[in-house]
Amino acid sequence: MARAGGNRERALRAALEIAGEQGIRALTHGRVDAVAGLPAGSTSNHFRTRSALLHATVDQLAQEERRAFAPAGAPATSEELVEALAGVVAAASGPHRGLAAARYAFFAEGVHDPHVRATLARAREGIEMWTAQTLEGIGVPRPFAAARRVLTYLDGAILHRLVFGDTGDLRDDLGALVRSCAE
């Protein structure tokens, strides 16, 4: 865990790390202080309740995911889109595994917590918009419906890789999915 940044930022990075590695139940003020290398009580100075810590952490997750998975540009062909989508799955199950695992932990929390659900929904809207615009750009009719299909598949593929460690090549499946959206 890097120690750069102010105490609040360090606490949020540590909280996100904990959520990704140990799950939401492990997210406590004391554990965040320990992982962030902060003096005891530091995290509670910034986030007075566990709920405040949880909400700040999911907000941080949305920001970190935008940075980690920001597209370099819109794919211009179906083949480029398949490569980009395969890259997202590989990154989410590889170098950004902790972020993806934290997101799935927050998915479950979002069932019961309106703030978590709203934060995840706003993040999803941005991803859905980019995907729909990309699909429209390569000639897919009904791009928003197609974007929801593609993103649902990606969510499942990433979750499957996180849980089962599957590393098979998804390009054939992604190609078939993208082609089916064009029909």
C-alpha cells in the first residue's frame, strides 16, 4: 500500500484495498488505519460512522474505475471493439483485480444501501453510454439494448474469472456477442 497523499486519501485507498481483498464485512475504521499505516482513530476523524466510510469508499471506487478503465478512444470496427472488451476483462481480472472484486462486493451491498446502489448506477450509466455510442458507431441498431447485453456479459465474465480463475480467451464469445447485436 502506497503511503503518499493525505490521511483521507490514504484511508480511502486502504478501504478500497480491504473491500477488494477481504470484502465489505472486513471494512472497519481500525483495519483501515492499520492497512493505511495511520495512527489509530485517524480514519474515524474523516468518516465518523461505518456507513460514512462505506459510502466514501464506494464513491472512491467509482472514481478509481473511471481512471483504470477509461477508454483511449472509441473502437471503429467490430474487431476493435472485441479487442477492447477482451482487454477490459483481462485488466479487471488481472492488474485491476482488486477494483473489480471491490465492485462486486459493493454490488451485494447495493441491494440494501440506496447510496451504494445510486453510486454504482451512476457509474454504470457512463459505461453504458460509452458502450452504446461505440456500438452505434459501428452500425449496431438499438445500441442501448445491445450495450446492456454486452455489459451484462462482461460482468458475468469478469465475475467468473475472479471467482474461478478462468483465463480462457473470450474473443470468440465476444465476437459472437457483438455480431448478434448487429442482427
